[in-house]
Amino acid sequence: MLESESREQWGTRVGFILAAVGSAVGLGNVWRFPFQVGEEGGASFLAIYLLFILIIGLPAMLVEFSIGRRSQRNPVNAFSVLGHKDWSFVGVLCVISGFIILSYYSVVAGWTIQYTAASFTGAYFEAPAEYFGDITEGFGALGLHACFMAIVVGIVALGVKRGIEISVKILVPAIVVLLLGLAAYGLSLEGAMGGLEYYLAPDFAVLREEWMTILPSAAGQAFFTLSLGMGAMITYSSYLGDEENLVNDTTWIVGLDTGIAFIVGLVIFPVLFAVGLDPASPGPGALFIGFGEAIAEAPGSRVLGVLFFGTVLIAAISSGISILEVVVSFAIDNFEMERIPAAIGIGVAIFLVGIPTAFDGSILSFYDGVVAEILLPLGMGLLVLFVGWFYGDARDEVQKGLGHRLGGWFPTVWIWQVRTIILLVVGLVIVLAAIDAYGTLMEILGLAEENGE
Ligand code: TRP
């Protein structure tokens, strides 16, 4: 590859995987995943979600990697390098999505700062649910949103690689150990088994009735948690060389990310059942209320709380970096900006866009829904369409570095999956999301009419 000589590359092979894992593992796993499971009916959602990770998430990640590595560019400029300048609008869509994601992601990350600090004093131990309600909206939440943005901007402004590699090396093992410990504790509680059943035994009647909302939520969660659909993985893989085995890396990233989310569910649902809470009722508070309860009761609460929420915070930072990096590298390449002013300017703009979500949880949920069920599927759908039908032979790109064990047949299976199944499912998801949005709109209009009478 001509360009790659002059372009910066990941220090080590492990460095790339760690950064990609750092991007994938974050609030999507510990915050978003459990409340999606709780709102969508438990194990039935989990089953579809896991299926989607396998048949859509894995191949879709390879789609982003094949764009990034071949073009060695950010998502906007990648298309020109690949000979399809007219597709650059997809990259622009990615940048816009990144902007919106980080604006409210940062607010939720702010809550974890609050919980880390509150663990020192045990402020939420008495009444986790009330505490959550008190701190998530208002000037406190706004201040912490500013704080989180400042951290992420600072790291991106200084250039990221070293920091990410080190923090993820500590982070992943730490979070797995903490989660397993908490899961063991949660499962030992009286009444925990009900939660386990809710989480792991799918009820197909629920699936038959609710599929129209379960499918788009599960697909949206799969994209969100794997950092897909807005070019983060394109950007990270643009620093890779041809010897890299993309299939191997994808398997590791997806496996770790899915494993971590799965264990989070093993903590939350047993605990919610043990304390007698309906799993759907905490909504976006599931993490904070569920873990709040568990930590408050467990031995060594304060230390445990600081360790746990502190680790979640680091995970959120390494994900936030990957989102901001897409927008900043786009600005640097296209507007000839310097890294530091670009990071600061964009950080301030993202902070401003996020302000409403720091004051109103329903606005936060609205942003979150638009991102996961519209922007990410749309972005991913377009990337998949591009790689499947316009890119040239993408099998070559996946074949590089693969060796002969999977070589030959795997890229062929993959490309047909991309050309058919993923496109169909993503199309279906977008249609279902549109129907849902239409229904909500009608409801709002209907309510407005009734009130007007
Ligand atoms: N995947 C991250 C998480 O689970 C969030 C994230 C990082 C993300 N980069 C992204 C989500 C790109 C969507 C798109 O917390």
C-alpha cells in the first residue's frame, strides 16, 4: 500500500485490538444493555440480540475494517480514495452521528463520575432509586457533563494511542474480575433465581407479540455496543497494515464486548429480583439502581463502589475518545485545523448540543433512540451497501493476513452475508423504527387534540 509508509500505524498488533476493545466496551455494555433487556422483556430480547451480534455485528465490523484498512483514511475521505467520491456523504452522516452520540453519552458518563465520588461516602447506599432520580437531571449533571467532555477533549487533544493502550490493558481484566465477583454475590441473594430465569429463559410468546419493537432495539443495541455505524472502526482500522488478520481481531473484539455485557446482566437481574423491583421499571437507571443495591449490601461497599464505578468511568472515557476522534480527525484533514483547537472547538460544540439531555431524561432517551434506531442502522446500512455492491472485491481485503485455515471459503460466505442478509435485516429495522416513530408521533398529535378539546 502506497500511503501506509508515511502514515502512522498502531505500535503493536495488540495495541489495535486494545483500542478497538476500549471503544466497544463502555456504557453501551454496562448502562445501555441492561436497560434495553429490561424494557424489551428479558430473555427474548437477549436471544435476538445475541443472534444479531453473530449474523450482523461480526460481519458488519469486518465491513468497517475493510473500508478503513484499504483506504487508510477517515470515514469521509475514505470513499474518494476507494474511487467513489459520491459516497462521501455517508462519511458526513457518520460525523454527524458521532457528534450526537457523544453529546448525551457524556451526560451518562457524568452520572458515573457522580457515583464514583458518592461511593466514597456511601451517599446512594440507603435509597439507590431515589438517589438516581435526584442526581441525573439538573446543574449537577450539567457540571459533570462538562467535566467528562473536558477529560475526553484533553486526551484527544494530546493524541491518544499510548493512553488508550495502557488504560485498556488494566481496564478489561479489572472489569471482568469485578463483574464476576458481583455476579457471584448477586446470585447468592434470596430471590435471585427469578432474575436469572427472566434473563435467560426466552418466552416465545413475548417474541411473537413484541417483535416489532424487539428487532429494532436489538439491532440498535448491537451496533451501539460494537461502536458500529459511525465510522469509529473505520478510523481505528485505517492505521492497520496488510499483515493484520481482521477476522481474528473481529472475533476477539466482539467476543470480549459481548461477554462483558452478558455478565452485566448476570449481576443486574438477580439483584433487581432480589430487592423486588420490576426489571422494566428502572429504565435507564437499571445500572445505577441495580448495582447501587448490590454494592450497598455487599461487603466492603465503599471500596467496591469506587472500584466499580471508577472502572466504568474509564471504560466510558476510552469509548468517548473513539467517538470524538472521528469528528476531530475529519476536521483536521478537511479544514486544515490543528489538533488542539479542533478538539477544543468540537468538544465545546458537543457539550452545547448535550445540554438539554442533562436537564431532562426524556430528551436523553429521545437522543438515544434516534441514534440507536435511526442513525446507526442508516449509517451501517449504507456502509454495508457500499462494501457489498460498490467497493470492488472486498473479499481480497478480508483475505489479507487471514492465512489458509479460513482462507478461501470464509471471505466468500462473508461477502454474501453482507450483500444479502445484513442489508435485508437493516432495511427491516429501519422500516420498523419508522413505523414506531410514526405511531409515537400520532399518539402525541392525538393527545394534543384531546387536550385541545
Ligand atoms: N460502543 C461504545 C459503548 O458501548 C460506545 C461507542 C463508541 C459508540 N464509539 C461508538 C457507539 C460509535 C456507536 C458508534 O459504550
